[in-house]
Amino acid sequence: MAGSQSRWSILNKMASLVLFAALVCAILATATAPPAKDSQSSLASGGREMICHSGVAAECYPKIFEPTTEFQRVHEDQDLPPGLHVRLNIYTGLREAKINDPSEDLPDGLAGLPVDSSIVLVDPPEGGMETDTVVTIPKGAPAYDPVGVVKDPGAHAGGEGSSSAITFHESIALVKGVAVGQVGTSPGQVSLTDAEHSRFLQALVEIDDVAHDVYYGLKLAEDHALTRQLLCLMSGGRVAVDAAAKDGHAIAQKASAAVAAATQNNPSALREIAKQWDAYKASPCVAAGGDATTTLGDVVFGPYGNSTAWTRSRLLALNGLLKSEVIMRDFLAQGGLSAMLQLLVEHEGDPAYDAVRQRVANLVHDNFLDAGMGADVTLWPESAVVPAAPCNGNLHGPCWDHHVQQLAKAHKRDAGHWSHDLWKGLQQRRAARGGKTEL
């Protein structure tokens, strides 16, 4: 028994020596082998978690970016604490960040803009290019959109038809400050001289130009007084001008262009307009032939004037507005499609209206018939098909099938005419609902 215990003791000691030798070898191998060049490892240094991509300690950097008052490079795999001032250096292509200083002065021309930080000047490398501007997204701005970067709204002052520069903020103040919806000799009418009329047009051009930017398009939509003015002007609300003034529809056309710019590809701006839609509709908006009780809701979806330039711009604005479900349903409830059909039918054979009618066809096809363009195809056309006889001279919604079919027949020799796609789309929607496709 004693011999057996002695043999087990010797074996245990030998096993322990073998395990110890293996452990020493493993430690030595780990200590001497360099880390894989492409691998990432975390080390502890002074209580900080570090990121290392090589065996050179000087190339390691903190996992959590440590900001100072000066811009430093931000590595792709570093975590950024909140509240920093981040920019992209266009000369190096690297991201940089520092402690945000709200007291920093903005460059000349940006004072008063609704941004927290906007344009940063980056010094070029020595002997390199001249200093250029780099745009950083202001706090609260919508996500990046390929429409463009945040611009300096004063960059286009002194644009179309101007005799003197007019700033972005002056433009907004001017449009909001001039009464609209007054015609003839109505009390409270604001009459503009030719020079004032020209400056008012210039203000609308400036607003239109800035509204194309997704950030400022949203900011304009958030200015409810300005948006209400633009919607009324777009719908034919008048600013009285002297008899010698230029085309009375120019203001409506440029206001339409501004609304279109603010709503196209800008869901945030469109949501803001939709939230205020009921209030906008109830606001006074007297157009030609209207009276003091006319509201924006009475005229925003028609009728249309005899200016093709204004009508085209207005249709473009309407196409943007109809991307809102709230406005879309109101458009249908208010008979907006009857006004569209009127433009298609009553101007048949008039070459001046070819571009207008093409735009109407595209608007209807893209917003009601083509699911691939985002249309809710359950909204229209109505399930019933009205026979041809009651539709002669009738331009109401249920008569779309009859009139579009007649237009397609009238242009049967022109295979590329817009009426064929429109008629085909109507037939497909009828077929999808199990309805009749031929009249």
C-alpha cells in the first residue's frame, strides 16, 4: 500500500512539472509573437481602453475620442461622446472633432440664421490650396439629402431683375409684410409701384432659391405666416399693382415655384405644412373674382388662370403637396381632379397648353395610377364607370374614363402622346378592381 502511494505521488509531481512547462512555453510564445498586423486589440493604459492595430504602442489611440479645444482626427472605429463640433477636412478627407464652443462667431453673412453652427473655415495645408468652406450639419437639421448642402442664404442676393441686393431675411420680411388677398379697391389694399413690384418679385426669387435646400426648405415651412402667404399667392391671391406693372401673374408663378422648391423631396417640410393644413385652408385668400369671404381652401386646388407659366409652376407645387396623405385626401374631397380634367379637355388643340397638359397627365399618373411611383392606387378612380352620354360636356371626376379615352383616340397616330399612358393606367386600375375597362 505504501509503495502504491509513493508511485502516485511521483506521477502527480511529474504531471505538475509537465503542466508548468507547457504554461511557461505558452506565456513566452505570447510575449514574443507580434500581434497580427490587420487585427484590432484592446489594451488598458491608465484606466483607458485603447485601440491598437499594430505592435507599436505610439500608434494606439483611445477607444472613446478625447476632445480638446482644437480639432483632432477622429478614427473610424472611435466612439464620439455627444455634443462635439465635428467636421470633414476637405484637404485630408479625414473627420475631425473638438469641444463645441457655442460662442464662436459665424462667418460674415450668416449672423441671424436659424442654425447652431453652419460653415467652418479650414486652413489649407502650407503651400496648398486657398481656404475653402466646409459645411457641417446644424443641430436639428434633417438627415443628409442629395439635393444639396446647407447654403449661405445671402449668396444669391441681387439676382434676377434686381437693381439692388436683397438678403434672404429681407425677402422673408417683405413677403410676410405685404398684404395679399386684396383686389380692386378693397379696404386695406396695398398698392405697389413698379419698383416695389420688382422688389417683391426679387424677394420671391430669393426665397425660391434657398427653399431648394432641404434644411432651409424645412425652416421656411416652419414659418407659418410665410407659408400661408406663399400658398395664397400661389393660388391667385393678389397683391395690387399699378396698371403699368408687368404681368400680374408673375407673383403667383414665382410663389408657386417657391412652394414647389420647399416640398419636392423634402418630407420634413411637407409634414410641417400638413400639420397646419386646416389652419391654412381657413385663412382669407381673395383671388380675382372672389370676395372678402374667400378662403385659401376655396382656391388652392383651382380654378386655374390663363397664364401657362403660372399653371405649370402651380402644378409642380401641387405635385409636391400631394405627397402628403392629408393634402391628397383633401384634394380629392374638394374636386381637385375635376380641375385637372378641365385643363386636359378644354385646352385640347391649343399648342400653348401642351406642356401644361403633359404635366397634368404626369401628376395624375404618378400620384394615383402608378404604384411604382409611390401612388396609393386604392384612392382613385372611383369604382363606377359612367356611360359616355352623361359625360358629354361634363368634366366631373367620374367622367375621366370617357374623356381620356377620347383624347387617346384623337391622338392614335402619335404613339408617344401622354394620353395613351394615361388611358392605359386607368384601364389597369379598373381591371385590378374587377371593373369595366371599356366604355
